[in-house]
Amino acid sequence: MGTKALELKRLEALAQAFRLLSPLTTREEVYARTVQALKENTRAVSVLLWLYRPEEDQMELVAAAGLSPSKLGVRFSRGQGVSWEVLEKGEPLFLPDVSQDPRVVFLSGKRQAGVYLGVPLRSPEGQVLGVLSLDTAGGVGEILPEERFLVQALAEAAGMVLSRIEALETARLEAERYKAFLDLTLALEASREPLVMAQEALETLLRLTPYHGGALYLFQEGEVRPAVKAGRYPPDFPRLYEAHPIRFGEGLLGHPRLWEGPVYVEDYARFPGALRPYAESGLRSALLVPLKPEGRRYGVLALGSFGEAIPYRQEDEAALKMVARRLEESLERLFQLERLRLTREAALKALSRVLEYRDLETKGHTERVAELALRLGQALGFPDLEGLRLGAYFHDLGKLALPDEILKKPAALSTGEWRLVKTHPEVGLEILKDLPFFPKTALNVVLYHHERWDGSGYPKGLKGEEIPLEARIFAVVDVWDALISQRPYKEAWPEARAREELLAQAGKTLDPKVVRVFLEIV
């Protein structure tokens, strides 16, 4: 047969192979259809498809025709069987009689005569993925010279289709990983609790990696227990932390490269610092990364497997590092918010002291009513407790505009002086209304906290439920604190007398429902 005829034969076989395999969408379909097609179109006794597993450096039988299905999954180590020669050289191998070649391994267990032809499966980039072979050992058959075109064509088509499926699978997994990272980022942005954030991070990592369980260990002096756990653990494993407590510096938490991380240990029992109870519990592989928000030691994210070793994979380390960095960024944001909160608290307390210095009758009043307003708001299920608290701190801000001779006047105020005092809610509103961070709830407390249920209050003369609930809540605690506190013009009332007065005012100057709930909590 001439060169042109051979090339035509090869192209025809390749076209036939692609028509057969290109519609397939799973690896298993490709494996099965390839060996089935060769068995149906040749007189081979057995057709085998081997794939190379680089992680274990082994060849695995993934599909066969003419052979017992029980042999599927068999693995040969490097150098075991003639398929390794095909894989290593990347060239077809023809043996006229396998019984005469000592390298041949017979899956049947019996050495038998027969012909063998093995060809490499290649990716489009030329990487050898495995070996496709057919033989006539143990039966009646033959392998004709022209059949090698079909074998090679099917091997080439299978390699390309498998590469395409792998590329699609890789793209799908990458899309899932990016979605998982995006979901985690959004969850961390929405969370204000570090341990909730860590739980989200660990659950994301367990979806992206083959590890069984994960934990966050917080850096601290003394004994260390997981602050957060996720995934699957042996039943008795969590109790080990009680029976055999550990410290930073012991076990994996004492790994010399821990704070530079990540750290990977394939077999915990062989780790020089392994703690015996944890090794005996089945802890096998572990992958750890330190958390150092703002450059300080905060804790360690750890993934582990039990019973089963998890080989090192770069993508697992990359996922752990990325999730850890997301968590660090979120923790840094929380720390910054906490510093801002503490700064604001200090400013609020300083402001309350300024008001107290100007009006000695209100000494301690601001913090007391802020705390009481929060308790009452919680009892009533009020949704904006922070706005209520801010309003309590700033409710008398407008008094800063009043002269000392009015604020500290020991005698009764004149009509004109009272008229001026009654402007302090509106003055307070004018001072605060343009602050973008100041919520509507707080502004309502500042403006309306002297309004009364029967309409007798100021500055607007609102009545009943026209008065915002936050102002009605604050009015009750404001009156209560005024009654039980000593003032220049009165002694502090006993609580029993103050309760009677609140009940008397319920439905008159104060919201009766708010009064009832308040008296239940004090």
C-alpha cells in the first residue's frame, strides 16, 4: 500500500473515530465507547484502556472489553507490564507473541500465546495520558496490520476528547471556586462576628478541598481549643481537647514554620511533634495557615483528614491562602470598626460629661437613661437600638445653647425663661440633622422626647401615636430617672413611689403600653 493510500486510510479511520467519540460528554462514556468500538471492529480477544495516575505514578485499568469487569481498577506500578514501555517511549508497541516476553503481566493469571498491540493516548499538546491496547491472548483472534489505523485513530480521538472534557471540567471547577470565593467575600462583608466569619471560611474551604474537617485555633496563652469547628470528625475527637489539652508550641501548633505557613503534613503520625492521642484518633493529613491580621498573631486555620491520607495539591494550598487572606481583611475591617466604635463611645461619654458640668442636676443622668432605653427597647422589640442609644446620649444637646443663669437657676423659671428652655429639642436637632451618620431614630428622640401622650408636651404638641415610638420609650425612662434621682429642688424618690407615679401618668402624659413593659423590667 503506497504512502498516499496509507495516509488516506489513516484519515478515514480518524474521521470515523471522531464521529464516534466527539458527541460524548463524560470520561466514562469515552472509556467505554473506545474499547467497545475496537472490540466490535477487530478480531481482538481483549481491548484495554489504561490511564496514567501521576499522583501515585501508577497505571490504572479504566475500561476493558473481552475481560472480566472485576479487573477494572487494577493498578500497575512503574515498570510492571509492557504498557509502561508504550507510555514512557510514547510510541506504538507490537508483540507477535506475548507468551515469549517476560515483561508481560497476564491479568488472567495464566501465561498464554497471543499478539499484542499498544498505542499511546495523547493530549492535543502531546502529553501521554495513557495506553490503548488489544491482544489475542487466551482466545482465537488476530490483529491485522491495517487495524492499527483504527487503534491509533481511536487513541488520538480519545486523547483529544478526554482533554476537552478535562478542560471543561476544569473551567466548571474554577467557576465554582470563584463563585465560592465571591459568596464567602459577600458573607464576610455582611458579618460582624469573627467566629461566624471563621465558620463561613471553613465551610467554604471544605467545599473546595478534599479534607474532612476544619478548625480555627485562636492564639492565646495557656490551653488551646478550637474556637470554631466545621466538617466531619471521628465521634471522640472533639473530646480529646478536654482530656489532652494542647498549647501553642505543641503538636502541629508548634511546627517551626507555622507563622510563616502554610504548613502541610501528609501523615500526622510520622510528624516529629505529633501528639500521641491525636495520632491514635486517626488524624492523618493536615494543612494549616496562620492568620495575622494587621501583622499580629491572631490564630491558625487548619484542615485535616481522618484515616485517609490527602496528597498535597497546590490548588488546596492556594484555596487555603486565599480564604485566609479574605478572612484577615475582614478581621482588619472589624478591628477598625471596633476602634471607631470605642472612639465614638469615648466621645459620647465626654459629651455627656460636658452636659453634666453645665447642668449639675443631670450628673450621671445621660448614661443611666441610655442604658435603660436600650433595655426597654429590647423588651419592646424596637428595631433600631443603636439609634435609640445615640438619641439617649444626645437628647439634651440643645441645652448647650442655654445660658448658665437659666440652667443653674435655683429658683423657679420665668415664663420667658421656660419658653427659651423649651427650644432645646429644636436646637439639638439643628446641630445634629446634617450629620450623615446620625440616624432618624436618634433625631426623633432629640426632637420629641418632651412630647406627651395627651398632647401637653413640646415642641410640637404631638399626642398619642403621633409621637414616634422611640421618643415615647425615651420619655418613660427620662421621667423615671428624674423621679429616682436627687435634684437641687427635690430629694430622690423611693422606687415604689416612682412606680406609682409612672402608673398615674400612664395614659395621660406617658404611653401606657410602654409604661407597663418598663415596670416589668425594672
